[in-house]
Amino acid sequence: MPKMKSKRGAAKRFKVTGSGKVTRFHPFHSHILTKKTRKRKRNLKSVDLVSSAEEKKIKRLILA
């Protein structure tokens, strides 16, 4: 039986931390940045945790 493949799109967007939580990047930080405030852009840079409701679904896509 062949290996299970992970969903590559999800694998590029999410990472699992050492404690098992899933991290994600904020959207809206790639272009049209001139109209966004400095504070907003700075906060969009940071990594955020995925909500517990979505965590199980995303782990299934990544760790398949």
C-alpha cells in the first residue's frame, strides 16, 4: 500500500508546534500596504494559533 500524502497546500500554510498546536500566518500582508497603518502591518506579521474548532481538520490534512 502506498504512503498517505499530505495536502501540500495546507502543509505550506500551517505548522504544528512542539506542543501540538497549529500555527498560521495572517492574511492581507502581501500587497496594497500603503493604505494600511504601521500598527496594522506590524500585527499582521506575527504568527497566530488556529482556533481549536479548526485544529483537528487541519492536522488531518497535514499529518495524513
